[in-house]
Amino acid sequence: MTKNEGAQKAARRRTRTLWWLAGTAVLGVAAAAVVGASGFADRPTDPVAQPKAASAAIERGTLEGSHTVPGVLDYAGTRTVAAGLNGIVTSVREAGARVAGGEELLRIDDTRVSLLHGDLPAWRDFTPGMTEGPDIRQLQESLTVLGHFDGVPNGEYGARTVAAVRAWQSATGQQKTGRIELGRLVFLPADVRIASVEAPVGERVGAASPALVVTSLDRLVTADLKLSDQRLAVPGTAVTIELPAGRRTTGVISRVGQPTERQNNGRTSTVVPIEIGLDRAEDAHGVDRANVTLRIPTERREGVLSVPVEALLALPGDEFGVEVVEADGTTRRLPVTTGLFAGGRVEISGDGVRDGLRVVVPER
């Protein structure tokens, strides 16, 4: 069954129920009787239970259908940071903390391990007279951002670099040696958030021991599409994201993975993993990790006529219609052909259907 077919059946059930319950509908001050689909308009009804009749205009515009998918909002770029040094953990940043370039991540034997920005991992001591290289240039660039290096980054560990390192060490309460031993710097591309602490205070660690799990500060939604919905997994597609507590934001599909097998309650299924970046990260402020609902566009119809779904009537022969309100307050039934169901509205067409006509919409 297609989504439209399911929506049409639901609409038939809804309209039949409304007309069987209503029997008669009251329209405006004149309270003109409207004969329902059950054909017993003269039967007395309970005035408390009887639905009121409102009206809505047939409107021309754009309808966009969507497919609902569960997802998870979290931080992107998870990675593990090693202790860097051998010894006892004497201090460590707590989970949830944000660490900027130049700041401390943890201490081993009261020796500071710091974060600096860069794509290359540190692989040797930084010391005067060392062979020039991209790691030195990376150090110089990071110290420039911190306001300590005033030269042009050139990959040489000369007097300016020594002075910049001493200035940074002084500003952060370290010994002003002008050199940095391997393990005392962690280079990562940007500021990070501590996701979890793997080596708490008091634990003995080796240089390669996992100490922290960190993430970037960027927010990301991940979700799995059924293989049959793979056509919806198009990078660049705009997506609506329903957050906890009724909040809503938007994002864009940024990555589509290869079909992957997932295990769920002992059953194996093939899914297409997708990632969605938020358009406005501030919309998720205060939400660390949460289940969310994605609405991915499926169909888009522009310049079509539509009415609220509640305006549809179930007519004989498994057909649909609407109850048109005339200028004098009387009503007449108008058969229609339905199209796309989206956003609580339904596309309609047929003889006599035009923009601006008002139709009965039962309400309680």
C-alpha cells in the first residue's frame, strides 16, 4: 500500500465517522441542515455531542509530502585521546566540558597535557635545533592564534618559536623551558567536548592508554533508512527535525553511507545510514543526546488546489467529495478527485473545483 492510499483510507474512515456522528451540521447563524452520508438528517441528535460546522477555503499553493524516520541527535566526530604520558592521572576534565586550543585536557603526575589545533598528530619532542617540519609549522600556527608567536610560520624551531613556547608556558602556569616533550600536546582540528572519561583520577596509565573520549562541538543527527526508501537518501536534501519538548529545527543530509546490515531483536535488516547537519546548532541548545524524528520530503506539488483533510466526504461508490457552502448559506456536494495528502491537507481536482470556494469542515 502506498502512503497516499493509506492516507485516503484513513480519510474515508474519518469522514464516514464524522457524518455518522454528526447526522446534521450547523452552518452559520442560519443553522441550515446538512444531510450526512448516513441519510438520517431528521433523527434527533444530542446537542452536546453534535459537531459544529466551520468552513475553509479551497486554496491554491504548494503541498509537500514527507517520510517520517526516527533518528538520534548527538555530537559529531567521536574519537579517543590517549594519556600521552606514563604515570598516575592527577587531574582530568569532566564529561561535558568544552576544551579550547591551548587549554588543559588532563594531568599525569601533575604534568599538564594540553590541546592545540592541528591535523597532524605529535610524533616527536619539540626542542631547539630539531629538524624543520610540518609539525613545527602546525605548532607555530596554533601559537599564533593564541597570541604568542609573532613571526611567519615556517616550520623552523628557532628563537621566535622558543620565545613563543616560553610565553605560552608562562601564561598557562608551566615551567618556561622553551621545549615540549612528546605526550604533553594533543593536536586536534578544533575545540572539543569531553564525551567521557576513560581514565579517572588516581588511575595508573601508560602513554597509549585511553584517557578521554572527545567529540567536536558540531551537532549531528544520524538515522537509518529502510533499503526500500534509499531514493530519499540524497545529499543536500533539506530535512525537518522534531526535537524533544515539541521543538523543531531544520537540517540537510550531509552524508549517505553504504547499505549496512543491522541486528534488531534477533532479526537482520539492511538499512542505509544517513547523517544530517543542523542548520542552526543553537536550536539544540541544552540537548546533549536525544531521540528525534526526521521528516524527509517525498513529493512536492506546486500550484495545486487543496482543502483540510477533514473536509473530505465519503460518497457512494468509494468516491470522495466536499460540501460547498453557497453565498446564501446553503450547501451542495461536489465530487472531487484526491491527489497528494500532506501537512493535514489534501490535493483535490474536478469539475467546479476552484480557488476560493468555501467548504464545510466539521469540528468539535
